[in-house]
Amino acid sequence: MGICDGRVVIVTGAGNGLGRAYALELAAQGARVVVNDLGVGTHGEAGETLGAAAQVVAEIRAAGGEAVADTGDVADWEAGRRMVATAVETFGTLHAVVNNAGFVRDRMFVSCTPEEWDAVTRVHLRGHFCTSRHAVDYWRAEQKAGRPIDARIVNTSSGAGLQGSIGQSAYSAAKAGIATLTLVQAAELARYGITANALAPNARTRMTMTAFADTMTSLQDAAFDPYAPENTAPLVAWLASEQSRHVTGQVFEPFGGTIRLAQGWTDGPTSPDAGRRLTAGEIGGLVDALVAARTPAKPVYGTVG
């Protein structure tokens, strides 16, 4: 018996890396899985990994699990509809969506083109929207029909989205948007029996290998490899299960054998109320005092000194 017995879960970008690890773990925990993967490279190159979804499905079935492949574009509105339909038509229902698909096009902000910006924000932000929105439409219809809902959205943010990353302005902005989207989804969808949480994994993937190869491979041969994508998979399985119904609106930062809960933006120091409009000449001193009193923020990834 697994913690996801009877659950039906869509995992996007599940042909490689983290998504593949999620799909395999979910299946091992008893879930029936829709394995989505478009078959593109780390920069969105078409045809880079064609057949990846089918390969993961074959692994799941060989281990005795149930899975079906989907090769739709997560950022395409109709493809999102078809993905949800595939789950329902194949397995009879849907319980969770794990939004994992994405790619990077690393550029310093001064070099980033509009085309690169749009491509990155499209796959991450719009991709999270399209798939989840169709899933929510299905769950709301089920609730209106009198069938109880215990559903999950699991999004993928990033440390780059929580604190920024030099050379990844588009990716960081998109991942920050996903973290905030998660908070809004949690607040709006609770009434329907839907939870929304997000991950900011620190793991070895095709994307992290392009920017942090030395770090990602530094402990690959150790007795315990903290960067292995399989380390994040149990948390995803738990978030997709019935056991997590009381947890929503959270962003988790799993790494190795640890789980950290991100605090997010919160109120910081506040200047005394002057009881009147402040003058421009007063602002500098007030701001300096606030910055000195605050808890220092985590530095942007890649910051030197």
C-alpha cells in the first residue's frame, strides 16, 4: 500500500530529471500517472528528447504501475484541456497536478531579448496556468455535481524566484510569479477542496547542470548524493496524497535529506508615524534607519562579495 493509492496525478515535464523522479515515485506510491513531456531540450529546442514520456511510462508499467504518456505543450490552452481529458478518460478521474515543465535561456538582463523573455515566462507562468486551470474546471464541475473533492496543485518555483539569480532575470521573474500564484490559488481554491503548494528544489537537473555543473556533480559519488532529483520525489508524493489536505499556500525548499519552509515576504521595520505628509528631505534618514534595522535578505544567487 502506498500513500497515493487510488490517486490520479498529472506530472508535466516528466520525461527527465525531477519530473521523471516524481512520476516514478508517485507510481511506486500507488498513483496512476499521466506522464507529460514535450520532448524539448533545456533551452526549449524542439525534438531534443522525443519519446521521453513514453520511456517513463514503460518504466512505470514494467514495475507494475499504471501510466499514460502525453506530449502536449503545457503553455497551450487546448493542450492543457486535452491533458486533463486524458487523465479522466484513461483513469476515470483526476486528483492532482504537479507542474514541473520548464526550460531556461540564461542571459544577463542587458542581453535578454524580448523573444527569450517571452519564451521563458510562457513555459513557466503560462504553463502553470493552462494545465491547472483546466484541472480546476474539472474539480469545480465535480463538486457542483455533488462529488467531494480532495485535490492538489503542486507548483515549481525556484531559489532563483525566491531571491533572484544573476544571469537569469526572465527565469527568476517567472519563478517568483509562480510562488505568488501559489498563494493566490491556495486562498481562492480552498472552498472547492483544492490545496496549492510549491517547491523550490535544489537538485541536479538538465537546467541546473547548465549553470551550476561543478556544484551539482560535487557529491555525485558520495555515500549520499544530496543533489539527486529522487530526494525531492517523496515530498511531491506526500503533497499529492490525501495526507496533505491540511497544508496549503506553502513554498518548500527541499535539499538532500532536509525540507525547509520558505517564509516569503512579510512586514519589516516601519518608521514612526509623523502624523503628516513626509517631506522629501526626511526620506533618506528614515530609509537608512529601516534598512539598518531589518533582517538582512538572502543574497541574489551569483552575487560576489
